[in-house]
Amino acid sequence: MAKDPVCKMEVDENTAKYKTEHMGKTYYFCAPGCKAAFEKDPHKYMHM
């Protein structure tokens, strides 16, 4: 299980509909809003 970096929900990497890559790492999201927030300002969420 991965943790959504925006809302901190647990997300199954195998079934996640929303994901993005940033600096060579894949991030998984529970919803399109979390993915959009991360993509707008990824550094805001990377070290939380």
C-alpha cells in the first residue's frame, strides 16, 4: 500500500486509478483532486 501524499489515505498501487511520476518516483492518489493538487505544487507535499 502506498500513501497519498496529499490526503494521507492508503492507496493500493495495483489498483490505483490516479498516479504520477515526479523526480523518478511514482506517487499514487485516491482521487483526481489529490493528483491535481500534487501536480500543481509537488514540493509542498513531498516532505510531509
